[in-house]
Amino acid sequence: MTDTHRTILTLDYPDEERARRVERSLRPELGAIDGDRTTATLTRDGATLECTVTATDLVALRAGCNTWLTLTSVAEAAGESR
């Protein structure tokens, strides 16, 4: 895939443990939902989680961002119910 578009979603959490829980929830999805037009990576530094979505075109970038934001929202909600 030739990456021509990229978005970095920066998510700041109140503490490192919360960021770690969200990261652990999202990490299994890496590679599992990537397509021919999009990929994603995750990095965490303390309480900050970054999800980088890259895509070959803007439509794929929008779809990829929507997917990862939705997955993040679900992971956050699940963590709150603990």
C-alpha cells in the first residue's frame, strides 16, 4: 500500500492505567481489520495513546478514522463499567 494520507488520533487519559487498558483492548484489532487501503498503528507514552491511521485515499482515511474512533469509544465504555 502506498500511504498518501495520515491522521494521528491523540487520546489523553487521566492516568497511565486507563490508557494501558484501552491500548490492550485495541491492540488485538491491529492487522485484523486493516484493508488494502488502510492500516493503523498504536503507540502509548504514559497516559497518552496515539492511533495513527494511514490510507491511500481520503475516503479510506475517513472510514479508517471512524472505525478506530468507534473501537476506542467501546474500549473506554467497557473500562468504565469495571
